[in-house]
Amino acid sequence: MKQNKIFVAVAGNIGSGKSSLTKLLSSHYKWKSFYESVEDNPYLSDFYGDMHRWSFNLQVYFLSKRFRDHKTIVESKDSVIQDRSIYEDAEIFANNLHSIGKMDDRDFTNYRELYSIMLEYLKPPDLLIYLDAKIETLVSQIKKRGRDYEQSIPREYLEQLSGLYKEWIGNYKSGNLLVIPSDEVDFVHEKGDFNRVLMLIQSKLFEIGYK
């Protein structure tokens, strides 16, 4: 069954290339794009300075923003690509902050209850693209893009997130999934690499009936 509208989400750890791929695919397919709130985020810098103090505030901010975007995407008549999904906020980042003691039980329970209510109203993406990258790649990419507040991210934190991503992706059943190993490709600067990634995505789109 052919469909003219599609909702694609790009998932991946910090520094995996989500925003770059979202921008490239948005331009190629003429899809409307929704990006993660980073530059205008009022909590992010404080969070990296004191994770325990600001973890709940940050995660609720992301959840609220992502819920509004997700709702707008589903209700839109246009095809859309989203940089990071609402699922990652809860299943990866909030979960990790709680497990490492940076979000207490009371805040985490409150957060998960809010997330569960939101899920009842949301249609999953038609396609989730996961960029799978090794820690060395993530560290290199974070250093290259030079965001001051990211330079203090501990390697252990990225490793913890990576473990949760692998578990989440391994059990993902909400919709169609495409995993792209991104360590050996530079789809931003190498046209050939982008074309190879594009072929994988195009094949998946054809498989799910997008024209």
C-alpha cells in the first residue's frame, strides 16, 4: 500500500550525526524537519555543570518540547523527519540519569508517569533510523563540533548511554527500524558515503510503501 506522507525519526547517541543526517535527508526528500532543542535550551549548560540538580528540569523540558513536536508532526499533512525521538528521552536519557544516581526515585517516578500518559496519545514514527556509532566516533564528533558545554561529558556517560541504546533498539517493536553503522562513513563531507546511506534508506522506504 503506497503512502504519500511519512514520519521518520533519526535516533542515536550524542555525537552520532543525527542532526546532520536529518538536515541532509530533509533537503534531499523535501521533508519538513524538526530538530532537538539545543541552542535555545535554558537548562542544558547548567545540567552538564551539575547533573543531579538539573536532571529532572532538563528531562521534563525535553519531554514537553518533544511531545508538542510529535503531536504537530502526526497532525501535519506533510512528510516530516525528526532529530531524536520522544522515546529516547525516557528510555535512554532519563533512565540513565536515574540508574547512575543523578535523578532520585521520586522525580523519576513522576517523570515516567508523565511519559506513560503522553504515549497513549502518540502515533509512532513510520520509520526509525538508528545511527550506531562506537564511543571513539562519538568522542571525536563531539570534539569537532566544539560545543563548550559538551566538552566535559565523561566517556563513561557516553558508554552508559550506548548500552541503553543497544538494549532499546534490540527490543524496538513500535514500527519499522533501520540501523546504520556510522563509524566508517562521513555522509556530511563525502558524497559517496551519503549516497550509500541514502540507498539503504531508499530501500527501506520502498519496503514500507512510501513513494
